[in-house]
Amino acid sequence: MKFLKELKKICPNNFLDKKEDLYVYAYDTSPNPDVTILPLGVVFPQNALEVSKILKLCAENNISAIPRAQGTNHCGATRPTKNSIVIHFSKMNKILKIDKENLIAIVEPNVIIGDLNKELNKLGLFFPPDPSNLAVSTVAGAALLCSGGPRTFKYGNTKDYIINLEVVLADGSIVETSKDLAKNVTGYNLTSLFVGSEGTLGLITKLTLKLIPKPQTRLLTLAYFETLEAASKCVNSIINSGFIPSTLDLLDKTTLQTIEKFNPCGLLCDMEAALLIELDGFKKCVEYELEILKDILIKSKAKKIIQTKNEQENENIWRARRSAFSALTQLKPNVITEDIVVPKNKIAQTVKKIQALADKYNILTAIMGHAGDGNIHPNFALDLKTEKENFEKLKDELFSYALSVDGTLSGEHGIGSEKKKYLPNALDKNAYLLMKKIKNLLDEKNILNSGKSL
């Protein structure tokens, strides 16, 4: 095939097209992979110029380009479509610059967030977005999904920490969206246009990130409750108290039991719910906030309050919290993590609704969520060979419910191919049409991550 020969010339030593090599790229973390759809090839560019040449070639031949890095997407956003290639960014993984004076870092797309924060930590700096799989999550992946993680409640999500992007458009044009400055309102905010776009408008080849000083100290509190309602009311009391925890996560009983079985760390498994609350900042401030927090927890009838004493204890609990997905894989062949957002005062009824749906369709469910911002993550453990039909029905009802309570389809996992059919119902009609116009303007031939999102 002439196209593949030309593609190989661009990256001669970084190219795959043997069938046995392509099968792995039919998958990401999402359910329902179609292994009959393989990419024509996989190419590993090393710089923006190579990405530009690749996209020009794709445009000339009407071949779709699917961006990919670690493949951890839950919504099928990195799976190939018919007549497509995969552009794999694993070779573009350098931290190009850390500027402590100007509080910025300039990085390539495949830099791992956990690795970045290890380097920043040496300089007393901090990149707050904190996806649960930060050990493998890439900066560009977080940007294209606008991920956030548990710290979103206090610090905001990824969009709040991206100052400037280098983006390659569908025709191969290389665009710098802004300047490496903390403030810039010169022209339209093109940076925000590409953040959260799931690679459908352009491919990110460089990012300038905003950094902040690392908090002096942090303390974790685990509070257990006899009912989900009590835990949810406590969330509201904390939110209305006048201070903002860096993390305010909700874990249901099934999640606690599953984590403890997989990664024993002393979690109490006989309670219906727990709140994982992290305070950070200057030591004196954290100590003062902790006293307020303890008072709220007692008044909210927390049955057990466990307080960490040092960083090692913090890490032990966080390691357990991050193991929730892995823990569920011990129960059934497949684990599907969903992602909805509801108003904070709807959290308790939403958790009850998810439990009712799980009972209705007989699917094992463990629920956790970033309660501070209403982002709920039900994890479904099932066997797709026998339970797929029931799960699809459950999913339809779950998303319909989220929209019915003025919620939405995703807080950080994106839309991809798995949620695409629900999108028109989740958006204002005119906003949806405007988004399609933007897509058509920037990608007239629909080659950028075709079949995803819009």
C-alpha cells in the first residue's frame, strides 16, 4: 500500500504494520473492543514536525489518525476506527523545562504526571491535577480529557493548569495557542478550545503547565458512617464550613470491602460509607482546619474517625484508594468504570439509584466518587460474555438519570465512542450544533480521532 510506504518514510525506525503487532491497538481500557477493526499501521513520531508530516499524508489519503499514549481511556477514545492509523506519542516524553521563577513547566505529551510531580517535588513545586492512575496517566491525556481526580474540589482540574499548547491541526499546520505567560487575554482562548477535545480538533505536541508551590504539609482523615445519607450530609456540612479540603472522596461499603481484601490496610468493612478527606497547606492552618473538621464529623455522627500522623500513613491510604479498580478485577473478568457528575445535593440519591440499578440488573457494583465536586464513579465488575446486554440497559438508565437531575455524562473520562450516542441529549441544541461547526472547520475531512465524541 503506497500510503503505508510513505508513512514509513516519515518514521522509518518507529513504525508497525504487521498484523500480530496491531492487535494490541484494538484495545484501550474501555469495554466492547472490536478486534476485527485494526489500524493500518502504528507510527511513533518524535517531534511536532513528524506529526505534521503524518497528518498531511493522512489528509491527502483520507486516512483517520487516532492519537494514543498509555491507552488507559475508559470511553474508547483511543481505539482505532476503519481505515485509520494510530499515532503513538510514547517517544515524545521529555520534560523540556522547569522554570521555578515563573512557575511553569514545558513538557512533551507523553510525560507521566506522577513522574513530573517527582521532579517538581525536588524543587518544592506541585502540579495539582491528580488522576487516580497518575503512575501511568500522561499530561496530554489528562489535557485532552480535562481530567482532574480527587484534588479538583480545591485546586480545579487540568484546564486550570494549562497555559499554552503546541498543536498540530488536521492539515498539518503547527499552531501555538497562546504564550508562556500566567495571564494572556490577547485574542480568543484557543488553549481552552483544545483542552477536553479528545484529539478531535488537533494533536497536542507540547504543553506549558502552570505550577504552584508544594503545600507544606498534608493530613488524611478517614471517617466512617452507618448510612450513605449521613456521609452525604456531612459532605454538605464540610463544604459550607468555610474551608476547602484538597480531597473529599466518598467510598461505599463494597468499595471498602474490595480494597481491604485486595490490599489490606485496616479499612473498616462493616460500615456503609466512608469519607476520605485530605487537608493540605501551611502546618498551622492545617491543624486549625483539622479541629473544625473533627467537630463537623462528630456532629455528623461519624462512627469512627481515623487520622494519619505522617506522610507514610498518607501514602498507605492513598495506595489503597488507587487500587480500587485493580481490586475489582479479582472478582470478575471485566471491570468498567463509569463517570457521571451530579449536583452535590444529589449525591446520596444518586448513589442509591446506582445501587438500585445494580440490583435490578444483577451486576456487582462498587461506588466511589469525588464528593466535593459531585463526580461519581461507579465501578461495575461483570462478565461481558454473559452480562453485556444487562449492562447496556443499566448504562442507558444511569446516563438518563444523571441528565434528569441536571447532571452530565462525564467529569473527567470523556465521551469517546462509548458515550457518543448520549451526547445530543446532554448539550444545549445550539451548543451542540456550534461544536459540530467548529469540528468541521478545523477538520473538514474528519480524520482526527474520527468516530469519537461529536
